Amino acid sequence: MAVEVSHSWNANNWDWPLQHHDGVVKVNNTDEKFEVGLDASFFTPKEIEVKIAGDKLVVQFRHENRDDIHGTVAREINRTYALPPDVDKATLKSHLTSRGVLNITAQKKHH
């Protein structure tokens, strides 16, 4: 199931994030919601794919091939997270902020 990446800014960035940490900005897992924030700096919404595969959240960041002064560059990052069992997958949403943080949130199932 694909999840659309919403945004409300001009998406013309292109570069590569510094890998000084693993890219995880935050993770909140409470009784009410599940939330993860990822460093998606320099990727545009069209270059980000968020989907659910079984009980896993799959996030792909992909720059298409591009020529620069050194040759051709293609960049790709894939992240897979195990979703907590009480996450309501139907409520999963993702939003890319103007600061380059991809926020992925979902409500919890209420029994």
C-alpha cells in the first residue's frame, strides 16, 4: 500500500545529506500514536516512496541518474521499520516539511 508524501513548499532541492547520524530525527511510540521523523534533506516528494509491506514500513529515497562534472550520479536510500502491532495502518500518513524532515504518523488501534 503506497502512502502519498504531502508537502506545502517548492520542491526543487538536490544534494546529498551529510551522514553524520543514521538519519532518524525522532521516534515516538505512545498508546495514542506512532510517529517517526527521518532526515530527508535534499530529496523532493517525488523522490520519496512510503509504503506498507505486511507489518513493515518501507521508505525509499531515490535520485534518478543525473550527470554532473564527475560523471553520472544515482543515489538511493532504503529504510525498513517494523511497525508496532497496535498501529492502525489505514491511518498512516507522511508529510515532508520544508526543513527536510519526513514525518510518518499513524494512530493506534483501540480495542
